[in-house]
Amino acid sequence: MTDNIIEVRGLRTQFGSHVIHDGLDLDLKRGEILGVVGGSGTGKSVLLRTIVGLITPAAGKVRVLGQDVGQLSGPAREALERRWGVMFQDGALFSALTVQENVEVPLRAVPGLTDAQREGLAQLKVSMAGLPWNANDKYPSDLSGGMKKRAGLARALALDPEIVFLDEPTAGLDPIGADAFDKLIVGLRDALGLSVFLVTHDLDTLHACCDRIAVLAEKKVLTTGTMADMLKVDHPWVHEYFHGPRARAATVGKD
């Protein structure tokens, strides 16, 4: 894990006169799981959406897999986007499609796949995301919150990406479901060699999954490092987050 698979330099994002990020720098190393945390309004999800090109920055550069995202268009941009997968917080599933059909959506852009091959690949990804076989024919309205997240993950894995972006993957899950999802993320990273950009507020997820943590504050990445590094940072918000009341349970037995 020595080379950077994502490099963000001097990023500025704003909506009208409201500046979200200003001079933000961040790296994601190949093969690592990076947890991105920050207080409300620090733009965690905005950063994710900017990296994948859904939001155009006011300034700065985003390089993914060695390519400047802002300079690409047409087929070159589409080729790069096929090398990552995104799981949004609510799953972002198409309500009129079954789970299998949702996972097939990105596969339909792959030339040469037969219907049978596409269906088989979709079923494989659903299984990899930890869903039972009978979930393939269910609609999003039939799924629990945890199952929707897993279906969204299956779709993110559809094209065998090198990078997976996860936006609050354990939000709204009970502790048992969240723990299972944490283990799934680590297992998939290890098995598939993924690099993972993970936006979260869940301290247990940071402990269970993340090789490094990046803290957003004051419109930039305030600090990055391991959990042990975070516990030593002398900044009011960082100290409160990692040492506050909700941090106690997450740190028990993990020294």
C-alpha cells in the first residue's frame, strides 16, 4: 500500500457563496480502507461526490488511477468510471427493478455479454454482498434497510471495480447488522484487492475496518492517520469525537 490510487489537491467546493472545502488535500492508498469523518456540514458526502465527478469543484484537482477526472470526457471518462463503484447511503436502488435487475444496470453497458451471462454475474454479485439467493427477485420495497445496503453494494461491485466508495454504509443498522457489514467490507477488500473510500460517523466501523482515518474540519482535511494517531490529536472536535462518551464503548478492549 505505497502508491496513491486517489489524489486530491487544493480542492475547493462551494454552492453559491457557501464554501464547503477550501484547499483540501487527501490521498487514498492502493489497497487500503480510508475512513472519512467530520462534524455535520463538513462535506463528507460532498467530497465523495466530487471525487466521482457528480459535483464540479470550483478549484483544485482530483486524480483517480493516475487520471485527472476534471479533464476527461466522453469514452475516456466512461472508461474510468467503470473502474470504481459507488454505494450511496440509501442504496439509490431503482424502485421498479428487482435486486437482480438493479445489479444488471451497469452490466448492460458491457459489450458482448449475453443475457444469461449478465444474469449470472448479477446473481454472483448479490451473493458476494451477503444476500440470500431469494433476494434476487425482490423489489427494494420488500427489503430491510440492511438488505438495501447490501443490494447497493452488489451493484457497486458489478463491474469488478478497483475502488469502492461507501457513503455511511452502516447508518441505520442495528449493532449486529453493522458489525456484519463491517466484516463484509474487510473481507471483500482482502479477497478482491479493493481500495475503499468510506464515509462514516460510526466509531465501531472505524475500529473494525479502517487502515487510516481522515478528519474533515475547518474546510479541509485536518489530520490523517491510524486510530492510535487520532487519539493523540490535540484539536477540540477531534478530541471530543475520539474521547467523548460514545467513544468509550468503541475503545474498550482495543488498546
